[in-house]
Amino acid sequence: MINSLLDTVLDRTVVAGYTNVGHRIRSRRWSSSDLPRMDGKVALVTGASSGLGLAVAEGFARLGATVRLLVGSEERGEQARAKIVERSGNGDIRVGLCDLSRLESVRQFAGRFADRVSRLDVLVNSAGVMTDERAVSADGIERTLATNVVGPFLLTDLLFPLLENSAPARIVNVSSGGMYTQKINVDDLQSEHGRFDGPAVYARTKRAQVILTELWAEQLADSGVVVHVMHPGWSDTPGVRSSLPRF
Ligand SMILES: NC(=O)c1ccc[n+]([C@@H]2O[C@H](COP(=O)([O-])OP(=O)(O)OC[C@H]3O[C@@H](n4cnc5c(N)ncnc54)[C@H](OP(=O)(O)O)[C@@H]3O)[C@@H](O)[C@H]2O)c1
């Protein structure tokens, strides 16, 4: 009760909740040494070549999991793999190429993945983009929407059978508190009308991830697969440095 009240107060103040102040206060209540080992578990992390995805993948590796890194670039993926192996001492880390903004690439990745692993205990959808200008994917979908929502939607949907067969299993969607600044606009999901405002379009995709999480949670209610959505706090990552340099 007190913890939940404290969380609400921290979040309402925004700065106290999302900066390292919030992290410092909240982390008094838990320690990373309390985390259970993940030996024998398989985790798939998207956007694992950089920022939060890389940190999450390294965390799973340290706990002994078999970790699969979904990456958009082979070179950056291999660099991430080498870094994780060196830092965690866990050699069971592999890289899989996929452009989440392309439906065909997602289908191919999911097919290969399901052929190669016999279980999937944790899926973390961390990959994400924010763009300055409107661009469309090969499927004609606005790029932020394609990468942050449509690709992860298809990937997760295709991996449901594997997750269900591995239950209890977990899906974690990495959204953003930025979503509070925008409503979803179902009449213009492709952001075709008006001036293209990158941060606003990004925020709407982050809200869409929260809506999707609620729908998946309902759909998977009795399956043993739990779906979470979270805001990671403001983190100094390559993505933030390039898309919001002044922030
Ligand atoms: N950092 C923050 O303060 C913050 C706050 C709120 C929410 N978030 C969320 O946290 C998640 C991670 O962000 P981050 O800050 O760690 O950013 P980041 O450093 O830019 O990492 C994003 C990752 O997504 C990958 N990616 C982008 N487009 C892709 C595509 N089409 N196919 C496959 N992978 C793709 C990138 O791969 P490449 O590098 O190879 O392109 C990169 O590995 C995002 O969903 C973001 O919305 C971050």
C-alpha cells in the first residue's frame, strides 16, 4: 500500500519518478542479488544491439539464461554478442537478424527462431525508433508505427505458440511515459495528415503498445503467459542521444 502510494507520487511528479532519483528511491526496496537464476530458460530480446535492449540481454546472460539477440545489423549484433559474452561469462548468446519494420523479415525471423529453439520463456520487445521526418516501410506503413507497433505485434503473435508451450512465460513491452502526452488517433494511425511531429508520433506508438498489452493480457489470460508493459525511466542511450540530443 505504502509502496504503491510512493510509486504514484513519484510518477505524478514525473522528474522524481523517471530520473535516477526515482531509481535510487525505488531500488532501496529490491536488490539485483534477489533475482532468481535463469539457467535453462530462453530469452529473446529485440533491439539488443544497443541501449536498454543490450543491458537487458546482458542482465539475462548474467543470470545464466540462453539469450537470443534480435538485431537489425549483423555487425552491431556481433559486437553486442561479444560484449555480453565477455561481461557475463555466458557463451550461450546468439544473434538473429530482423528488420522489425518489414513484415516479411519478421515472418522469416520468427520461422527460423521457432525451428531452432524448443522453448521461449521471456520475450522483451525493446526495439524502437523516433524519427524526424515521415518515411514509410517497404509495406507502406509509417516507419515509427511499423517498427514500434506493427512489427512487434506480428513477431509476438507468431511466437505465442512457443511461449504458451513454455508456460509459465512472460512478455515485456518497453513503452514510454512519453505516451501520456498523446491520445491514440485511430483516424490517422499512419500520421499522413498535418505536420509530422516525430516525438508526438512516437508517443502515440508507445500508447498503442500499452493498448496492445491490455488486449494480449486478455487474450492470454488462461495460458500461463503474462504480459507486462513498462516505462524504463529516462536513460542515456545511443537512441536518446541521437533522437533527442538536448534532452
Ligand atoms: N532511453 C530512454 O530514456 C527511454 C525512455 C522511454 C522509453 N524508451 C524505450 O526503450 C526502448 C529502447 O530504447 P533505447 O533508448 O535503448 O534506444 P536505442 O539505443 O536506439 O536502441 C534501440 C534499438 O532498437 C533497434 N531497432 C531500431 N529499429 C529497428 C528495426 N527496424 N529492426 C530491428 N531493430 C531495430 C536498434 O537497432 P540498431 O541500433 O541496429 O538500429 C537498437 O538496437 C525503445 O522502445 C524506447 O522507446 C527509452
